[in-house]
Amino acid sequence: MPEDRRDVAEAATLGVFFGGSFGLYHNVPGLGLLWRPFRAQNGRDFMWNSGVFGVDTKELSWPMHALAGGIFATYPFFLKLGRWLGRML
């Protein structure tokens, strides 16, 4: 894929991930079809626990929200890592 098209695809992918993640974390109405199949209580519960952890998402304090922001900030890194690994293979 040409570099300019690849950059557009990367930006679109990040937009979908950030938009979907932000919507789930903030319990935007209409996204239940993404979290209900996993028996989560809501979008934030799905984002934190995903059936693995036991974080009480009803009583989150600012450090947990800051951690979530930090995790969201790693999305571009992992996209770049995936591109790099794809070139190496």
C-alpha cells in the first residue's frame, strides 16, 4: 500500500479505536451491543474488566481515570509496533 494511503488508513483506525474506546468508557448510549455479549455492567466495566479483572467501576477515583487515559495513549504505539512487525515478517 502506498505510504500516503497507509497513513490515512492508520489515522482512520486510530479514530475508530479512540472514538469507540472513549464512547465505551463514558457509557455513551447505543454501544451496548459491544459490551452486553461479554456480560459487562456497562461500557466502562467492559473496558476495565473484560471478564478478567474485578475493578469496581462504579467507584473509580481520579488515579484510575488517569491510568485509563495512559492506556488509551498507548494505542498509537501499538499500531506503529504492528506496522513495524508486519514489515519485518
